[in-house]
Amino acid sequence: MTVKYRFYYTNISGNSKTITNGQTIERVKGMGSRTYYYARVSSKDQNLDRQLAAFRAMGADDRDIIADKESGKDLDRIGYQALKHNMLRPGDTLVVKSLDRLSRNKADIRNELQYYSDQGIRVKVIDLPTTMMDLPDEQRWVFEMVNNILIEVLGTIAQQERETIRRRQAEGIAAAKAKGKQLGRPAITYPPNWNEVYAAWRSGELTAKAAMEKTGVKRTSFYKLAAMTEANGNDKAG
């Protein structure tokens, strides 16, 4: 049968793509299951190389790899949602490098794994060797028992790591504030000759470019200072 999809996903190069109703992904009945691979990093400046290398070592085709460059704090990721709801089907297999690529939230990890179990979709985690094993049906209970233990432990670790990161960030901000450090971009300061140059610019004696050169202020900052001066009654001192 031919299944038609319309969804957005993020491919392995990090670009968003759309598959429209005019395009199709063919799945011929009786041809068996498919394996998809999911990779994730938390920000756009991080790379997916390690995860992609692991997938390709398993023989993965790039077209079957879906990736997101978004935080694992929740499941609201374009690529992942498209993979989960539009691509995976009962009998398929989902491969991830590590459990925290699905999520860093323990409850979400448990819920997702339960969802895939209910849907008849197998999840393989490369960093958990037992999930990669193929056992006879009569021995699957051993596989599931061991994996449930590992999932519980690693799910807890993934959540704790995220909570630790958040705590350290909060502690760092608090420490910086205690030392009087200014967080974020530094405040714009008026150059010593601002009043004189600003008045000449406002009267038309100087062009904006010349005023910027005399004050040593960049274009964006110049106009911000001008707006602040205007709001203070044409006097930087207010």
C-alpha cells in the first residue's frame, strides 16, 4: 500500500523539510518492518557526528535518520513528533544512541517506552547492549526484565543530570549577582562628548555617520542613546 504523509521534520543536516501530499512514502504490504534512527543534540551549535557514526556503523541509510537540535526537557520537537506519529508503524524498530536522546525527563522516557511497547514498536538503545539483543520468543521475558531495570536507573540518571545542570546554572547566576556582576549584555554608556555631538547632529551640523565617528559609538548603540537622550529631555543626565 502507499501511505501519504504531510509533515515537517528535521533531517540530519539540521534543515527543516516538508513532505507534501503530492509526495509519497511507499510501504508495500508484506515487505516487512523498517528501522528508523533518531538523533538529538540540545542546541544548534552542537553536532550530531557521534550519533550518526553509530547509526551508520549499523548500516543505517541517511533517509531513515531523523534528527533534532532541541532540548530534551520535553517531547515537543518537530523531528521526533513526525517520526513518532507519521513514520513509525507496528513492527518497526526505533534506534537511539542513548536513552537521554529521547528525553531527559524520567516520566517522559517511561511513557514513551510504554507507548512504543503498546504500539508493537521495538526500541533499541545502542548504549544498552541488552536492548540490541535478539532472543527467542520464550526468552523475551528475561530481556524485558533486564531492560526495565536499566530503563528505570538510566531514566533517573538522565533526569538528575538535567536537574543538576539547572541547579548549577542558578547557583552561577546567584554567585555572579552576589559579586555585583552584570549578567547579559553590558549597559550602553554615554561617551564623554555625547551632549555636544548629539546637539550638533540634531541641529543638522553633523551627519549621523560623522556623529558616530566622533563618539566612537556603533550605529545601533548610537540610535539607542539618541532615543534615551530624547526621552530624558535632550540631556543625557536627565
